[in-house]
Amino acid sequence: MCRPLILRCQVLGQPLQHIAYETLALTKMNWNNTQFDNGMPITIATARQVGQVLKYLGDGQEIAPRYSFYM
């Protein structure tokens, strides 16, 4: 089922066409997930989970750049 995307930019640092292109690229992400009722690709769901970890970093703490650190 197709669902329309609405793009709302808080701050526009790039042309809107570039933002739309990057957003379209995100729609090509991996939907291979064992949880069939999840409405998000596994890559976005995992990125949100990593974000939940990163929000507890204090000011000045270094962020581990490797994705495998958060696995």
C-alpha cells in the first residue's frame, strides 16, 4: 500500500529537490524484518533505537562512529 510523504523542513540547508531525493532514497531501505506488524523498515527502526541510546550521552562525550558499536 502506498502512502504519500509530506516533507516539512524546519531549516532548509539544501534545496528542497535534494531533500526529496534523499527522502526517496530512504524509501528504498531494507524492509526485511521478522516483526510483520511494524510499519518501518528495519534500518530506520534500528536508527531510532540507536538514537534512544545516544540521547543519554553527556555534553562533550564522543559518539562511537561505527554502527557495530550499537549492536
